[in-house]
Amino acid sequence: MKKKIITRRDFLRVAAMTPLAGALASSLKAGEKPSLDKARVVLVRDKNALISFNNPRPEVIRKMLDDAVTILLGEKDTVDAWRKLIKPSDIVGIKSNVWRYIPTGRVIEQAIKQRVMDVGVPDDRIDISDRGVRRSRVFQEATALINVRPARTHHWSGLGTCLKNYVTFVSDIPDYHPDSCADLARLWFLPQTKGKTRLNILIMLHPLFHGIGPHHFSRQYTWEYNGILVGKDPVAVDATGLRIMQAKRREFFGRERRLAVPAKHIFLADTRHGLGVSDPDRIDLIKLGYKEGILI
């Protein structure tokens, strides 16, 4: 059978269409093995994830992350699943995001750090940072990275998601802005990052789905999605997040309204840079938790 080749036009068309939940993303049962040529992404949602805006419920967040990681790795025990990602001998950088309106936040950061420590990595070989990664001894010596950030619209790249979260590893950030940040995937081939990322976590507890201009934020353009996307492939995670965001924009505006800046860096990370999978037909999406308002 001839292998399907998705074009950039195809991807942008799919991103702008209805979620196509049944046709474009197969939902696997717990423990089922994904196809070898597919990327597995887990979406977990819990309607009790938030106490209030930017105030997640710690015990619920821990369970959401545990459920997502065990299903992603095909394990029953949480620590056994994390042992597939991290070794006790690793030096681990947890790449966070501190954007003041919707930061990653301490609850999620500490939930991840605890699991890394449960594997056997001592505290002095773990660091959590965003803008300080180039000054951090742990990040400079890191053998493993955990990438975690909230999803939001972005003035230069269309969306700020997992792929863009590594931009603070460089000092020349504006060099990555041309052409809608088309080549953000280059960040993943730096000596500090190449081959080191063990897990990508895109936080969608209350995403920002619309923005106007640099650093714009308005609560009216956020919603309680109460979700987290988890995967080993950052492109597949971001492509799934994009589909959810586009669906929310259609719902909110009552019509198709594309992002002011196309998030084409997600597609190009696949087709130009070979970093991961952006084609929904090649993403095995597993959905955990409640389904109301899932949008995908």
C-alpha cells in the first residue's frame, strides 16, 4: 500500500477543520500497544483539576500525571513507568515555563520532581528552571530533560507549546522568530537538548486560545479544559494541542477563525526537520477521564 504523504496544505486544512475525533485519532484501550509507525499521545482530563484559575488541586494533578504516564508507557505501576524514562544515574532538568499569566506552576513542577526522585535521582541532580537554564549547572550537565509548559496562543509562533519551550536554551531568541518561527525544531538539535527529552507535558488546564499582539492576555480567552497532554514525541503532542485549540476557537467565535499567525512550526518540525509526527492519522490518541467538552 502506498504510504500517505501529508502536505503542509493538508495539515493546515486539518487543523482548521472539525476535530474528526473518530476518523483521525484512534483511541486505544489501556495497555494496548500502538503501531510502530505511530506516536502515542495521552490526553487526561479531570473536572476537579482546578480549585481556581492558576490554582490546580495537587492530589488530582498527581493522579492525572500518574495515569497518563502509566498508560503512555504501558505499565501498571507509576514508578515502573517512570523507570522507563529516567535512570537513577541521570542528571535531570525539568524545563518549566514562568510566563506570569499562565505559568507551569509549583504544583505540577513538584509532582514531576517527586516521580523523578522516586526513581532514585537525588535532589542535587534535579533542577527546575525556565529562563535560567543556560546558567544552571544541572541543565548544562543534564542527561535527561522533562519538558512541561501550558498551552497558549503566541504572537510570533501562533501557539506556545512544547516545541517552543526550549527557546530559552539560546541567547539569540529573535533569530528563531522569522517566518512565524518556522524552524523552532532547530532548538531540539542543540548540544544541550539533542536526544535528551524523555517526556513532553502540555498543560491544558485553562489554555489561552486567543491573543492580540505580544504578551497579550485576557481571561475571557481562556477556558477550563482541565486537561493535560503527555507524550514522548513533542510534535505529536503539539499537533494534538493545536487541534483542540482550533476547535475551541470555532466554538467560541461561532465560525472558522484561524490563528493570527499560523502555527506552521509544528508541521515543519515533522516535514522539514524530522523531529516527530504531525499527521493526525499517525497519532494514537488515548483519552482518559471525562469526555464532556473534549473537542477532539
